Amino acid sequence: MTTDWGPAVVAVGLFILLSPGLLFQLPARTRVVEFGNMYTSGISIIVHAILYFCIYTILVIAFHVHILAG
């Protein structure tokens, strides 16, 4: 029996990369985009969640990312 780890790996990677304030924050407090400021706001959480969902959907459903193990 094989296990498909592709969706889990993509989800964890995107969660780390798209955490608001870690690499970038969109929208920021003073500008449209700030990089590495380690702050967050409610609207930036919503924007990053929408980006996360869109990129995850494209990678997992449209590109069929699969990592088979076992």
C-alpha cells in the first residue's frame, strides 16, 4: 500500500513560507508589502490565507503533485 505525501509536504511548506510577517507581509502596516518584519494584522492573515488556498489548489489539483512512499 502506497501513501501519497505530496499534499502534506506542499501544505507544510506553504504554511511556513506564507506565514504573515515571516518572509513578507501583504498588506503591511505602513506600505503595501514589507519583508521580514515579524508583525501581522487581521487583514494580512486573510490575504495570506487566500494566497495559501490558491497556490495549494494549483499545486495539488492542477499540477498533481505526488510523493509516493511505502
